[in-house]
Amino acid sequence: MKRSVLQIESLRVSFRIQDEYYAAVDDVSLTVHENEVLAIVGESGCGKSALALSIIGLHPPERTKLEGAVVFKGKNLLTQSVQALNQIRGKDIGMIFQDPLTALNPLMTVGKQIEESMDYHTTLSTAEKRNRTLELLEHVGIPNPSQTYDRYPHELSGGMRQRIVIAIAITCNPALLIADEPTTALDVTIQAQIIRLLKNLQQQLNTGILLITHDLGVVAEMADRVAVMYAGEIVELADVHTLFTRPLHPYTRSLLQSIPSLQTPKETLHVIQGIVPPLTKLPRTGCRFRSRISWIHESKHEPHPILREVEPNHWVRCTCYQHFYFPDGGEKA
Amino acid sequence: MVKFILRRIMMMIPQLFVLSVLIFLLAKAMPGDALTGQLANNPKMDAQTLAEMREKLGLNDPLYVQYTRWIKNLLHGDLGLSYVHQQPVTDLLAGRMWNTILLSLCILVLTYAIAVPLGVISGRWQDSWADKLIVGYSYVSFATPLFIFALIMLFLFGFKLGWFPTGGSVDIQLEEGTFDYYISKLNHLLLPSLSGALISTVGIIQYLRSEIIDTKVKDFVRTARAKGVPEAKIYSRHILRNSFLPIAAFLGYEITGLIGGSVFLESIFSYPGIGQLFLQSIMQRDYSVVTALVMISGLATLIGTLLSDIILSVVDPRIRID
Amino acid sequence: MTFLRVNQLKVHYPVRGGFFRKVIGHVKAVDGISFELKKGETYGLVGESGCGKTTTGRTIIGLVKATAGEILFDGKDLTKLSRREFVQYRKDIQMIFQDPYSSLNPRKRVLDIVAEPLRNFEKLSPQEEKRKVQGLIEKVGLHSDSVYKYPHEFSGGQRQRIGIARALTLNPKLIIADEPVSALDVSVQAQVLNFMKDIQKEFQLTYLFISHDLGIIRHMCDRIGIMYRGQFVEEGTKDEIFHDPKHIYTKRLLASIPNADPLRRQEQQKLRQQIEKDYEQLYSRYFDAEGRVYPLKRISETHSVAIP
């Protein structure tokens, strides 16, 4: 049994919109283990990024309300002071962001940006820091580390920049990496390289990775376990093989049917009815997906759906999955 | 870099040429000439002598001949003769130029010394009471015309309270080179430069404030937070440097504004600089002085913009000039 | 039947340097590409960022000036036409842009957005114009009352359909779609792609479909051209490209696509490593000394590869 590195317990993340708080993440519980990639997948507005940023408290505090618990190394991160969080950020928990161009300071050399986190988390000398940085640059696959050290972000390609962002995140060998859409802004060939790099780091450093993505292909390539989020809730949680071979929740099944697949081409793609409701208009009671599968009778939904373990380690929310079918003829799998 | 500066200086030549033609033609188009003013001041001057003098000075030559003569002299550093002061414009300007440069520098330093901390406070603690106070101040100073504000300052601190001298650039009894001489010079500078600075801070405060507010939410600041960088360092290492970029570039352009401001300030505080001279010369139709001053301010503007570009390329690695 | 023929198209941008800002070189965004579109087909232009696919699309529609080469449309060379003559052809060629959030003017109503091309080319009375726009808006699956709304009142997918309605107003023959679904969520993506297929049949449209997403390209296109550094690497039918790729670059690109079957992860990884090895070992067989690909060589009726 793998050791857990992060436990998220009944987390609720609410944002203030005109004096009213709305939960973007609503009662989410998850565990990330060491040497494991847990993917959170969903469309924009499902709350996956809000979840990722709340773990190390990166939301503006004056507009955000955090409830529940995020337990890391025996401490609830939600109740820590900023000073205490700063001891953990960049040291025990690293974070990788989506757009490597905007995620780096344009006025600082990349070497200095990597070194910066050592300034606060280690007592290394200047020379040691530089050596460690060169080592990291090499580790993330940068050719000519000593030259790249003095480069500015704009002088590097997108793929190289993302490697720098990764180097920053792994500087202090963190126990947990949070990767928020790490390959979305990259070309496919670069994406494949970055996925490989992250998988290697996971195994070498025994790191737990929380992967946030909307791309089911990336999930299939990288994840060990997958949580599917819709409207702030987890609707399905399973290991990656189960999720792709036996998806149960209507949302998961619909998502898988809507991507043009290279393996199983189809003439028309499945379209999910309606749109993801905006935060202020999320249905807060009953099955949140029901309005988008209107052909499934109301009585098939639970009044208060909960995430149930329907087979070992396979969790599904609401009973509607038992009755779900595609109106346009079903899955061609 | 050297190449870039050289090229920019080369580009100034046609710009200055166009400027000189314009100034020359405008000066010629003005009613009367330098000698018309003499007529009023000097009762012994009659129309006969005047005509002779015009001929002698070449004022009856075709325009292009006059222009060539003027530009040739200009290139030799001869700015002509001030008919009012009866001395070469070059001599007239020498002392005053230093006074104006001194005043401008003082205003510049004071402006940034006041504006930068206020802008930073305002941007970092947005919507706090301090921010509201600073924004309030900048609105008031935006709405106040420089010459009215300067007059109030002069009246209040110069005449009513008597804290500062009300005119001149230095106490005339003092000997140049002594310690007291420099103190007196500084004392004469303070009130006019403070008046100028308090008004010109507004642009920088507002600019810096909105830059900081924009930069605060940028992705790289979030990256820095995710690294565990303490809040104070987030500002000093990431937010402020990026927010200062446009302000630094502003510095060169500021020079242009200072020249305009010096006209009012020097006149109000009877400070013997080129701004004061400019106003006097216009009123006395001393055109050789006016044209010389306009040429100088044009040159200063061009150098200011060049300076801005150079500063920007030094502080921003994304801008490389070659 | 050839409908649009692009012949040796080049788009070069000068690079200036030195004291007198002399032209010291060129960025070859598009460097001598040739392809044809047949009526009613969807031709896919694929490649990584910076390969010149977007520039190609923009040149055909006249947003970018060609440095050399021909774009033959209806027997006329579009690159030789004056501005005024070109306008006539603009009616027949329309473009759908990537970002539905920035490509619609936020201060205009849907009616004005969709009617804009109409106003430039046809004189219609306000009633006729409104009727026509409402018809189009219904055709793209929105309610006819939507014409009085503003873009921000719509979701991303709906906005993209408004963009498509605008492209359809003048009954174009060719639509250039530049990454039309890249900014959209998968479920919305599906909606727009299905819809584009539907209207293709209905209006007998020809598509030039530009994308970096090979899954979408495969779903949409009949024939495909792979671009690399402004040149074509390979061209062929969908099956040829996906099942029988010949150029190492194409193989590498295809191998990079995430495999949607987690069980085949190891297999896919081995394949990638093998191709990566081939790529390094056989590099000189596929690329010349300057790292550029060779001219296309026809290997079958429909399949061409850039090999010496």
C-alpha cells in the first residue's frame, strides 16, 4: 500500500461575487499517494483549477472562503498562516502552471528564477545553489545548462520554458507536485516529451502528482487514478484503466464520446446538451448533471446524490448512471 | 548599442533641420523685427538709420540667404545677437542654462522621490485609506494649474511665512565657491522645485499604481508565491521591477514637460533661467533669443526620447537594440 | 475538379540589421508550397506552431501579401489582383477564426456582426437584411431573437457559431477555418465540428482546415498536408497519412499524439522511443544540411513525400 501525501477532506472553495459567496469546489474529498499521478479532469468551469490553487492558498484571500481540510504532513494547510505556508510552498509542494511564457518573470534570468526558491528553503551557498540549478536544468532535459542559466524566458522556446517551470517546481524534491494543465499550451511532440519527463520525475523522486487537465488523452497517458469533476463535484473516481474501459457516470461517458478518437473514428461526435452553468447559476441540489441529460427521467436521479463505491475503488455519484443511454444510438466503442 | 545611438543621432539631423526651417519662418512671419523694438526704446533712432541698419544686418536679403546665414552661425555656436540685451545670445544663455538645468534636475529628483513611494503604497495596498488619500491628492494636483499652485506656494511660504527667498537664484552678496553660496543656491531652488514636483507627480503616481495593480495578478507573481517567496520579496523582486519599466521609460519624456513647466515657474519665482528669459524675449520681440531657445528645447526633446529608449533597453532584457 | 490551386507560394519577411537597417536575411514563413483543393472536400493543413499553416490561410484570403507564387481561384491568380478586383473574390472565400471571444466585436449586436459582410457587398433593405440574418442564425442553431443580443451573452460554442454564420452570409464557396475549435471545451468542440460537417453538405462548401490537433484533422479532413518550417513534408489522403506515413517527421508527429487507451501506454512509449531513435539516426536522409526538408516527390496518385 502506498503512503498518502495529501488528503483533501470535504473541501469547499467559494468565491465572492457581488457580496455573495458561490462554491466553485463543493465538498470534494481526495487522497494523493506517493509515486502516483491523480488526474482531475473536467471542462472549464468545473472547479478543477480552483481546487488546485486552493491547496497551497493561491487564491486572493479577500475574495475566497475555504472550508474543510487539506492535510499535508499532518497539518491542515487551510488553517496555516501565510508565513507557515511559505515554508511548504516550493519546498514540499511544487506547482507547475499552464502557460510557461506568462508563468516566468520576464526580467529575471531563468537560472535566478530556479535559484530563488533555494534562497528561502535552503542554506546553500551561492556556488552550491548555482550547481544545483545546473543539475536541475540538466535533469529536466535542457541542453547547455550553463548557457541557459543566463538566458531570459523570451529567449527560450515554449517547450524549454515549460521545462524551466518544472525545474522550479522540483527544486527541493517536493513530496507533491501540482500540475495545472502542464501541456495545454504546447505542441504535441513537446507535450509527449513533457509527459515523459513528469512520469520519470514521479518515479525517481517518488513524488505524488496532482494533474489538472481537460485533455483525456493526457489523462490516458499519464494518470494512475482519475477523478472526473463536474460543476464543483467529483462525479466519478477510478483507476485509469477502469475509467477508460468501464466509465459509468453519464458525464464521463459523454466526454469520452465527444472527442474525435484516432483509434475509433466515427462520423459524428457526441454533443452534450446545454452548457456548463456559470458559477452563480449552479444547481445546488440533486444531480447537477441532470439538466444536460434531460431524456433520463427525473425519478432515476437521487434527490441527494452521493459518491458511492460501486465496485472496489470505483466511485460514482448519483444513481442515474444505471439508467443512462445515449439518445443518438449509444457508444461505438 | 553604440550603433543604435549613432543611428538615432543621425536621424535627428533631418528632424532638427525641419524644426529650424519652421522656427526661422515663424520668426520671420511675426510682425516687426528686432529693430522695431529698438525704435520704441531708443528715441534717437529714426527711420533712415533703421533702414540702413536693416540693410547692414542683411534683413533685406532673400529668405533663403538669411536662413543659410543663420544656420551657419548656429552651427558655429553663434546664436546671434540679442538686440534687447545688446549682447551675444550665447553669453546671455550660458549662466541661465545652468540655473534651469539645476532647477529641472531638482524637480525631477523631487518628483520621483515623492511619486514612487506614494505610487507603490497606493498600488500595493489598493483601496486602503492610504490609497484613497493618495488618489485624492493626485486628483487635486491634476486639477490644479501649475501657475496658480506656484503662486499660492510663493505667497504662503515666501511672503507670509518667509521661509524661502522669493526671487533670484542665489544671494548676490555671497561669493561664488563658498559653502554659503551653495547653500543659498539650494535655498533658492527649493520652493520652485517643490512647487513643480508636487504638480508633476500625478502622472507617475497614477501610472505606477495601475502598473502595480496589473502586475500583482500576473502569472509569474503566482509562480513566485508558489515558490514560497515571502510577500515583501514578491514585491521587491517581482512586482516592482516589472512595474517600474514604463516609469523608467517615462523619464526621458519628462524632460520635455520640464521645459514647458520652467516657463511658468521661473517667471513666478523670478528665477533667472531660460524659461523666464523665454517669456521676456517673446514680450520684447527679441527673436534671436526666442529662436535659439526653441531650437534648444527641440534638441532637448529629441535627446529625451532617445534617453527613454536607451533606458528601456537597459532595464528590459526583451528589448534589444542593435 | 480543381477549385483552388496554390502554386509555389512563398511568404518571406525581411529581417533588418546593421547601421542602415539593410535587409540581412528573410524569415521564410511559407517557403514554396503547392497544393490543390477539390470542390466539396476538406483539406487539412497540419503542423506545429510556427510551421506556416496560419500564414498560408491568411495569404489565401488576402490578409498577408504573398512574396512569390500563385493562388489560382476560378482561374484567376489572386496574388496578381489589385485591391479592388480582389474584393470580388473575397465574397467567395471566408474565414473562421480561432478565438470566438476576440473575433467578434463586443459592442455590436449579432445582427450587425452577421450582416456586416452583407452590407459591404449587397444593398438590402433593413427588412430583407434582418430576414436573411435571422435565417442564418437559425441555421446555426440559435434562436432568431438572438440577433438583438451582444456577443458576451453567448457561450463559446454559440459565439463560434455566430462567427460561422457571419462567414456564411455571402454564400461563400471556400471557407478557411483556422483552428476553429482550439479555444473550446471538448463537448462544445464536438458541437461545432458536427455543425461544420452538416453545413458543408448543405452549402456544398470546400474547407481548408488548419489545425495542430491531429485527432480533429482526422475526423474532419479528406486529404491532409503536413507542414514543417514553411514547407510541405508530406501530403496524402487521410488513410495514407494516418496508416502509411512515409516521412520521419510525420511519423514522429503521429506517435506524439496521446493514446486514449491507457493499457497501451508502454507500447506507445516504445514506439515513440523507436521513432525518436530513427529520427536522430536517419535525420540526414530526410533533412538537408540546413535542416530543411526536400521538395515533395510523388509516390502514388495521391501521396507525396519530401524525400530526395
